[in-house]
Amino acid sequence: MIAFFHVVIDVPPRQSNRVTFRRYEFENFMESLAFVNLVSEIAESANHHPDINFGWGYAELRTMTHDRGGVTDVDFDLVEKIDRISKQQFS
């Protein structure tokens, strides 16, 4: 079972104006790791790489388009792909 939420948050000005944040929750560490590996494949194929933090039962993704200084359609497209595939794999 996968649970998640998504928000766009403000971050310090030296980094960017905005970044997407998404947290996914899993049953255990191995599911979190499998999810991160799946995300890495999606990110490589899209050539757009989120910052990933994960541990026992969770994974957190932050995305932004660095050369644009914030969130763009590229970020939302990546999150949508990750959501779609993760629901198929982990629901």
C-alpha cells in the first residue's frame, strides 16, 4: 500500500523560489528502496532528476528546474509519471 501527499513549498532564496515536495509512505524499508530505484529509472529516462530522501517506510522527492530557478511543467510531468507508475507497482 502506498500513501502520498504533494505540495509546492517556498525554499530559501539562495536555492530557488519554489520546489515541489512529495512524500510517499510504504510498509517497510525494502518497498521504499524499490520505489527509489523505480524513480531513478524514470528520472534517467526523463533526464530530470529529483532530490531523494528515504528511509524505513518512506521516500521524499523534491523537484525543481534549476536552470529556470523554480518549478516548471517539467517538474509536474516528472511527478505525474512517478505517481502513475508507483500506483501500478505499489498499490
